[in-house]
Amino acid sequence: MKNLELDGMGDPVLVRTNQRLLEVLVDQGARLQMACGGKGLCATCHVHVTAGAERLSPVTPRERRSLEMLVDRRPSSRLACQAKVLESGVRVALPTGRYLTASADLEGLVGRRAEEPVLHPIDGRVLIATGKIITRSRIRELVEVDYDVAEMRTRSLTLRR
Ligand code: FES
């Protein structure tokens, strides 16, 4: 077993050697959408590794390609579904914002101000900034996200993990 710290989520947790970060985060109640089903094709499991990056499995070519699409990519960026915990001493933080996987998910928020940025599920760009009012017309514009997610899901069906 190894220990791992999750910024803002309480005490360090014990994880199995080679356990994927994604499983750890889900077990801890992190709000991750896993839009591609853990295949390394989207941004919805994007995390920042703030310590111990070398104690995770190396970035795979597929993960690198997906990370390159991320608008807010940093040297600390990893995809939680691709990174496995090899040693103790890793610390992980979730990016700020909510990844959108379907435009309809915003319907219940019409007329309210976004409390956090709403992000594109594949490239992480800001679709609605914090404080902006969520309108029906903006939700209609965001139907592009539905197409992007459908295409990504189709692609993910043809890929093995
Ligand atoms: S769940 Fe899509 S890249 Fe990890």
C-alpha cells in the first residue's frame, strides 16, 4: 500500500500499488465525469500533480496526445485514468471548474450565475466564466459539446484501455 494526498479532501489516503488515480478520486467522492470511460481521450479526469509526479506511472503516448489538447495544460497536468500510483508521496489537486458533458446538464441552472467556470470536456476551454448568467441561448450554443462527446464516445469504443 502507498499513501497519497488529495488537496482539499482531508487526510492522506492509502491506495494499492499500481492503483489508478481515477479510482482513488472516485472512492474519495471527487466529482469526476469520466466522459470517455477512462480511455484517456477527454479532460474530465484532468488533475494537477502538485508533488511526487515521478512516483506515478509515466505519461503514455495516448495521454500525451490528450493532454496536448488541453487549453489549461500545465507541467503538473495528468489524466487520472492513465496515471497509476507507484510510490508514496504523491499529492493531487483537482482543477477549478466543472467539466460539461451534456448541454442539457445546465438546464436547471438557467437564470443563475455560474459559481465556477464551466469547461469543455475535451479541451478544457472555458465555456461559461464564473459569474456569467446561464441563459437558454447559451445552452443552445453549447450543443457542440454534445456532438464532441458523442464523437469521443464512439472513438473510445474502438480503443482498448
Ligand atoms: S476519463 Fe476521459 S481521459 Fe480519463
